[in-house]
Amino acid sequence: MGTWCPTILDVEASGFGRGSYPIEIGLARADGTHSALLIRPLDEWIHWDPKAELLHGITRDQLMQEGHSPLEVARWLNDELREVGVAYSDSWGYDSSWVGRLFNDVDLLPGFRLESLRRLLDECQLARWNATKARVEVEAGIHRHRAGEDVRLLQQTYLRSLCH
């Protein structure tokens, strides 16, 4: 019997705090596959923090050219997560607010819950988490602060930190 693997969700945003909005959502599925979608900002989504752009490297022009509509991304999330029912985030406070804003602003209800990844970790995993995450990042050649890469990193860290 295989090891259970959580579905992980990560959000990159236009900045932090009031007025910020989601610009990329990544999803790592229980089967280990992962994907991410850029989000084209709605007209009323105007907040842009250059410091956040330095972190994730996504430009507003890139979102306008390559992004999917917020409604399309919300529907994609519901399609992906409806059966699973729950996805986990390592930054629940931020990610839940950005997912909430996405769904609220397109007048759609999420068909899933977002929970904190920390809820899944036992004491042994917590003790190993940071060192394991650093090893996985290097070994897998993961470039942080892009949603698709971050979900892959978190899921692999979860699996490698399991205490047997």
C-alpha cells in the first residue's frame, strides 16, 4: 500500500496586505502531478508591489498576455478539487484570503476547503521539516516563489519528512 499524499495549493500574489490579489495558483495533486495557472487581473485589481514582483518574477504585462481569466481559474480549481474536498497550504493565512478574493470577485463558491499544511505534520516531521525542505529544493533544482514549483517542493518535503 502506498503512502498517502496531500493535495497542495500555493498562491503567488500582487503583493501583501490590503488590495493584493492572486496572480498565480499552483496545485500538486495526490498522484504527484502538478500544474499552475497565471491569472489575468480584473480591472479593479490594481494593487502592484514591485517587491513582490522581485520575489516571484512575474510581471503585470506577463499576466495580461499569458494569464487566464479569474473565472476560468476558479472553475479549474473547483473541477480539480471538488472530489478531493480539501487542499493544504503552507501559508494558509495569505493563501486562503487570496483564494477567497478570487472566488468572491467572480461570484462563485469554492467547492473545496483550504487547510493549513501544518495540521498534517506530526512532531517528528516538524523537527525535520526545514532541513528536509532545503535538501529537496537543492536536489530537485526547484526555483522558489513560483506556485507550480512551490507546490512540488512542499509535497516532496511532506513525503520525505515522514517518520517511519
